Amino acid sequence: MISESKVRNDFQLRVNVVDAKLHPVRLMVNGSARAAEVQANLTLLELLRDHFGLMGTKVGCETGYCGVCTVLLEGEPVNSCLMLAVEADGGTITTIEGLEREGRLDTVQEAFLRHGAVQCGYCSPGMILSGRALLDRNPNPTAEEVREAISGNLCCCTGYVKIVEAILDAAKVETKG
């Protein structure tokens, strides 16, 4: 039997969630200024998908283990499922949708296609963004540095060989100009 105090506590918890204060969040997302009023417990993942409609950021484990929710915050990969939207306030976010420019895929995206590094595609946005961040800070990485850069992203379809090859190929294409 459930006690009256437990029912009261559960009810109060629900009331507090419903009446939770909204917090303004302002971001640059893929080059566009975006703003929303959010509850303090809303994740960046939920903000991007549910409020801004950016579905390229995937929902996976929601514990930070798989990396399918990876986005770039100030150019660095972050697990958007672990970051609260209010923590990203004032930041610059790049999602997979933001990599293409004027109808052209990013070099890393093109390399993934060339090398067949996309299998089911679920991990691809996070892998590509992690690769992009690596090439932005290190235009000529080693295979080991690529493996380290994508170590926060799990892929259940490949042995990672084609993914590493694609990122190394993108580096060569970019350094050739």
C-alpha cells in the first residue's frame, strides 16, 4: 500500500516540474542565431532535436557512452545528451546539418562516402563531427590520432578501418588545397 506522504511527495514533485522556471538560452547554431526558453533540466540534445528540429543529432544511449549525439561546441566535440541546454548558453554549436556549405558536403562527409565509411549511418554524424574537429586543430593527423579523436563514438557496423581511412583521406584532400 502506498502511504499518503509518498502520494503527497510525488504530487509535489510533479507540480514543481510543471511550474519549473524557464531559462532563456541563446546560441549560434550552424551559423544562425537561435533562442529558446527552456527548463533547467532540458539537455542540449533535446533542444536541438525537439525545439530546433535538427534531427541529424541522434538519440542513443543517453549516458554519454555511444557518441551518436556528438555536436561541436566552440569547435570541440561534446555529448549533447550529457550537456544541459543552459550550460551551452552563449555558445556556438555545429551539428551535422551545419557542415555543408552552399550545397556542398564537407570534405569529411565526402570522404566518408568515397570510402564506404557509412554503413547504417546512425553513428556517422558523431564520427564526422569528431573527424572535422580533429582536422580543424590538426590538419595532418596520424592514424593513431584519428582513432583517439573518434574514440568517444561507437560504431556497431564496422571495424573502424574505413572511418579512419576516410578521415585521413579528408586531411590529404584539404592539405592539397
